[in-house]
Amino acid sequence: MASTTFNGPVRSEKGFQVATKNSSTGAVTTRMSSGMPDLTGLAKADVATGAGFAFAADTITIVNYTGAAAASCTLPAATAGTVCVYMQAVDTTGGTATLTFDAAGSDVWATGSVIESRASNEVTFDTSAASETKLTFTPANAATNLFTTGSMIAFICYEDGTYHIASKMGGAADATTGAFAFAS
């Protein structure tokens, strides 16, 4: 296979795919390259936790959710090119009430989306199944949640109706609790 070198930005309207070929079987697996998006040009909104709030497209939404009360947020319609970033503003040490992200209408998470989770102080991952539309975080009532101050979840739409997810958790050595799970 040839190598190509570009001088200048490489652009794609539908994201980038990475294909890998199994050396034994020859089977090719294709995955979206869905790292955290560049935040350049995104608006920002500082939102107080409430029973429910809506994300704006192409916006970093900074939220003070603590786990003391349940919160839910709805993403805008998944239109190709839309990026929504949730930024955790404070530590999630205030309780065990859930934070739920809902895809709008008939929008879904990309099947096979993966998010880090900590159900029992050990790194695990939850993977979305076909047609799932919710992502729920359940914190521990402790200062050890992996989803804490500065954590981000990016919802990226490459094709209408489907959001891809990228995340950056707090990363502290004691961030060992709190569980994420996809659902319908």
C-alpha cells in the first residue's frame, strides 16, 4: 500500500474511517476515527443543573451537576456536522442521582460506541447496542468518581440520525467509581 503525504488540512464531511485487516482471516474491520473534536469555534453555555435541559448544536455546555439531584439533557437533532460537548464543571460528590443524556427523536448512538465506566472500582467499558438512545451516569456519593471536574463527553454527528461519542474522564488516581450505561 502506498503512503501519502499532505501539505495542508485534510477535510472530510463524513468523518474518517480506519480499516484494519485480520492477518489470519483477511476480514476487514472498519471503525470511525472519533477522538475528541477540536473545540475551536464552538460556542459555550454555562448551564445550571436542572431536571432537564437541552444542548445547543456546536456548543460546549458546562454543567454543575453534582449527583445530589437527577438531571437529564437532550441533544439537538443529529444533523451531519453537529458537535455537542458536555463539560463537567464541579466534582460529582453530592449523591447518587443519575445524569442522563438523551438523543433527540429517533436519533441513536452509533452501534458499538464505547464509554469507560467504573461499576466496582475497576476499569470497565459499556458498549452501545443498535437503537440505543440514552446514556446514563450513576455516580458514587464519594470523591472518587471518574466523571468529575473537567471531564468531557463529545457527541459528534457524521451522518444524520446518529451520534458518535468520544470522552475524556477526570483521570485522577482516585477516580475509581461511578458507572455509565447505554440504554434505549
